Amino acid sequence: MLQGHQTWVFENKPTIISTGVVGGPFEAKGSIPEDFDILHEDMWLKQDSFEKAQQMLMEESCQVALKKSSIEKEQVQFFISGDLINQITPTSFTAKTIGIPYLGIFSACATSAESLALSAYLINSGGADYILSGTSSHNATAEKQFRYPTEYGGQKPPTSQWTVTGAGCALVAKEGSGPVVTSATIGKIVDMGITDPFNMGGAMAAAAVNTIETHFKDRNIDPSYYDLIVTGDLGHIGREVSLDLLKQRGLSIREDQYVDCGLTIYREGQPVLAGASGPACSAVVTYGHFLNKLKRGEIKRMLLVATGSLHSPLSIQQKDPIPCIAHAVSIESGSDAT
Amino acid sequence: MADKKKKKLPPEAQNYQAFQQDREVKRPVLLNCLKAFLVGGFICFIGQLISTFYVYYFNFTEQTAGNPTTATLIFITMLLTGFGIYDRIGQFAGAGSAVPVTGFGNAVISSAIEYKTEGFILGVGSNMLKLAGPVIVYGVFSAFVIALIKTLLIKWGVI
Amino acid sequence: MKRWLLLIGLLCTLSSCGNESALEPSKNKNEALDLTHISTKDQNTSQQQANQAKAALSNYKEITAIKAVNTSKQLIIAVQVEQNQRLKLAKIRKQLSKEMKEMFPDLKVELTTDKKIAIELEKLEEKLKSGSMSKKSMEKRVKKIVDLSKEQT
Amino acid sequence: MIFFWAFVIGGAICVIGQILFDVFKMNPGQTLTILVIAGAVLDGIGLYEPLIDFAGAGATVPITSFGNSLVHGAMQEAEKHGLVGVVTGMFEVTSAGISAAIVFGVIGAIIFKPKG
């Protein structure tokens, strides 16, 4: 169980038996459309508001995950999820719709890893048989809350990132076939005094480095243990900063071993500036793209390091620096995890 | 100002910020200025066209044509904002489309459209001037101060 | 503080305004000017003063066009000024207006630099030239134009 | 000619805005506020009107002219009514921009929905 100071090692093999990945129109034009279960053509999903559209995304991803596993929702003990919007209402309304006992969490873009770590911990310790964990985000709701109205003609600097419209959900079970969650490292808030909300990658890189370092120290392994180290949504700048910083600290990570969800989801040429972000970013790319790779045997072990900047519009206006966090979860293919 | 704030930070954070800044993508200032110049200039050129049109074909003088010109430009802005074009122009042009009165119109109209889902009174009504508010507030306040000083100076015979 | 100074400097350079006094009359007449001297058959609508004003104003080479019409009580003149002199437009207007008022003490003189008034006066001049205008309708038109020129917003 | 200068002066004012964005790292709200105040100050010292005479829409279309016309309205009214006029005259000249933006804002909200 607890190993080192902030890492859990799961000996009872909590397994991701199915996932549900939903995306919007912009993601459909990206580089991994085949890894989505549902892709929508309309930002509104025929709803009255963007917030309801986001709720719809989350609901669909839960339903897809349940359907693929042929587990009834009554068999699922908990739903652990969260999102970016004020008081995580899209997630709470989803919990109302699916009617599963619910734990709402908030870690901004690190929500995916946080919910997966908590789910794995509960399953591992016998607290539940099945847990749905996931997260969602919607470009327009995030823009509206954190930046400007979507139709406002403000110019974004090249350091800013594009919030993913989508939802990703994983059904974690005590037993079954699928990728296994082997360990999780819970991160600390790292605050390097960066106040620019249009440069989250640069701010979050420090948190990612901190958590990755701790993970290897706690588990007493080195980076070559993993085929892939997948960061959440650092974007171009954050990836470069964190990679250089990790090398400086003596961790040898190869360029091709260190990938970023925010740079995986979209194609070159889409106007996303430094890359993608949003809770759904790491969720859809991991539960879709990378778990598919894991199932196909292209990779055997991956470490998901989801990063989040936990600021609010208010804290930015009050000139507070951005508090950043990163949680790491290691996922390994089933056969290999014995 | 930023330097002062930086000095209070622990050295670790200062080092990190320097480290991060080396890798940050710099804003292409010159290119942005050129784009702003071209698009901003073009909008003003259109404004001059509209204004000339009003002078020639309607009963407006050069001075009084200003108001209908502004209104026409804002009307065009409404269409561009509503069809989702103005935000793209904005990403390209930066200040070129933000500084002309069309940018003011876009700030008001985009907020109005955005908060439609919260209802017309509390959504549209309350949030419409969210972005444009500071311009009105400080425009009026500074104009008040300046006009007050000027009036007093004239009164005292200084100017 | 530094950035504020820089900002003010920037804005000041933008509007570099010369303080030299407005216009000096040149010795040569401005040949490029298209001056329509209007002679009307009807004595009631005589444009003698307007013509006089045009002749006087044509001494300024910065003026690119002059339109003027007078009634027995009023004289309205619209001048167009060279583009690169337009920064001093207000001063020019003031100076010329003063000059014209001194030249025609018996008339109410209105001098403007507005394009719209120039257009309106040109139309009126054309009509007067063709002689199809009565004194009364001319006075009405002039009054209208004067009102338009005085409108502020 | 006035068309050329409208383009150049209007463009130049936008470049000042862009410099405030990129060099001084200001957000649109701060930038536009500074430009409006600059317009008011320039009119206060009598520099903005010549610019309008010179560049036409190049000076009236940028947001700086908002500050200019606020001061102008206030001064006009102050000449007639003294100090009270400073407050009452403020919106005399400017109302077009604000009222057009509000009217078209409401119409826009009725007709359109955000594209996202």
C-alpha cells in the first residue's frame, strides 16, 4: 500500500475494464478521432446551454463505459468525478442522472488522475467492486468562466492553450480483464509564483517535475521502467520546460518516451497555440488513445501525470500566483502486471 | 513593478521562472504590430468610406456624420460577432480589431450573446457591459477630471 | 512610472502639432482654383459679395476649393484646405473667418471647412447660375445650409 | 488623401494598443481604458481635434475618440452652464457609440447564439 511518502502501490490489481470517450467537433478534426467512442458535430449537443452540453458529454461517456462492460449501473458503488465549472455542477448533474453514489472532486486538469487514483485505492482496499471515474470539459464553458465570451475578439498569446471539448470515463473494477492500475502518487501544490493564466503549461511544468521525481523515488524505480510517461496538458512550453528540468535533476527520460496529451489530441495547424488543456484532455487521450495502445500491446507500462492549475478567475484578479498540482497514476497491461 | 514582486519570491521560484522564461514562446511583437496596423487601418478606412457616404448622400456634415458612422460600424460588428467571425479577426489582428470602436461593440455584443443562456435580464442585461464597462467608467471619470480642471482654469483666467 | 512616461511620449509624438501661425497670403493667385464667378440676371440674387470673397480667398495657395453664396443679409463660404494643412484646420478657419467678417462688416458671415456644406453650396451655385432661383427660395436654402453648418452632433 | 491618412493614423493608434498588449502585457480591458484616458487627456490639451481634422475616421473610429468626445461634450456644456455642465454634458456627444452597442447587443442576443 503506502510506499515512500506519497505513493500508493496497488497489490490487488484494480482493473480498468472499460472506458467511454466522447468528443466535440474540434476533436473530430484532430489527430486521434478513431480513439473516440462518440464524436459530436455540434458544440451545443442540441442542449440549451454549453453547461448542459458538457453535462451531456459526461453522461454519454459514463453510459458508453457501462455499456461496453455490460455492468449494470446498480452494480457500481461510486462515481468519482469532477470538472472545471463553478461548483462542478455539470458533474453533479450527471451524478443525479446516473444515480450512482457520488464523490465530487476538483483538481482542474489533474482531475482525471485524481479520480483514477482514488478509485483504484478504494477498489484495492475493498471499499468497492466497481467505480466509475472520469471527468469532462467544454471549450466554451471554460472560455466563458476563465477568459472571455467565446465570440470576443481578444488575441491569445502563443503560450495559451485550447480547452478540449469532451469527456473521458473509466470503469475501475476489482477483477476483470483490462489494463491494471498499479500505483499512484499524489502530488503537492507547487507554486513558482507564475501569475499569467495564459501560460499554464509553464506554470504546471514544475508540479509535473515534482510529482514525477517523487514517484520514481517512492517506488524506487527509474524512468526506463515505463514505455511512456504521459503528461496531462503541459503543451509545447510546459513539456520542454519539464523535460529539461527532469534531465537537470538527473532523471534520464528519452524524448520519445515523454509525451503530452495536450500535444497528442490535435493536428498540426489547428489553432490551439501551445497545445490542448482542460480536464477532458488527459482523460480522453489516456482512456482513448493510450489505453488502446496498451490493449494492442504497443506499450506495456505507462505513467499518467495529469497536471492542473488550480486558480480561479478571482484569484487571478487578486494577483495570486497559480497553484499547480500533478498526480501520477501508473497503468500497466493486464498480463504483465502479475 | 514585476521585478519588485519577483524579489519577494524564494530563490527556487526565481530560478524556475527564469528557466521557464527561456523556453516560453515569445510573442511576435513586430508581426503583431504590423497586423494590428493593417487591420486597424483598414477598419478606419472603412469608417472613412461610410462617413463620406453619409456626407454625400445624407444630410450630415463632416462633424455630424461621426455618430451614424459609429452606429453603422457597430451594426456590422454585430453581424460579424453573431456569425462567429469577429473572434477570428481578433486572434489575427489583436489590437487592430480591439482598439477601433468595432472592438468596443464586439466586447458588448459578444457578452450579450454569451450570457443569453442565463436569461435576458440577469444574463444579457447584467453582463453586457462586463468587458466594456471599464472603458465607460474610466472614460467618463477621466473626462470629468479633465473638463473640471479645464473649466476651472478658464474661469480663473489661466487659459 | 517609466512606462507611463514612455506612453505619454508615444502619444505626444503621434499628434505633432505645429505652433506656427496659420496661413500667409501668397502674391500669386492660386491658378488651380476653379472659381465660378456667378453673374445672375436677377439683381435680387446678386452674388457680388460672394465673388469678392472668392477672389480674396484665392490668394491663399493652401486653399483647394472655395464655394460661396450670399443673400442680402448673409454670406456663407465653404473652403477646402490642402490635406497637409488640415492639422491646423481650426486655426485656419478662425483666421479666415475673422478676415471675411472684417471684409464684409454689413453681412452675417459664416465660414466653414466642412465638405458637406461645400457640396450643398456647389449645388446652390449651379442653380443660381442657371438663373432658375427666386430670391425667396434662395434665402430659404441659404438659411438651411447655415443651420446645417451650425449643427454640432 | 483623407482616406490614406485615416488608414495610417487609425493603424498607428492600433499599433500603440498592440504595444500595450504585447510589451506591457496588459489585457484588453486595461489597454482600452488607457487609450480612452489618453484620448480625454489629448482633447484636454487641445491636440485631438486637429488630429480628427487631419485624419477623419482615422481619429474618430479608434476608442481614443470616446475619451475625446466625452471631454468635448463636458466642455461644451460647461461653457453654457458652468461647473454643473461638466457632469451633465458628458454624454451629449458620445451617446452614439454606447447606445448603438447596447441596442445592437440586445438585438444580437435575440438573433444569435454563441458559436463556441
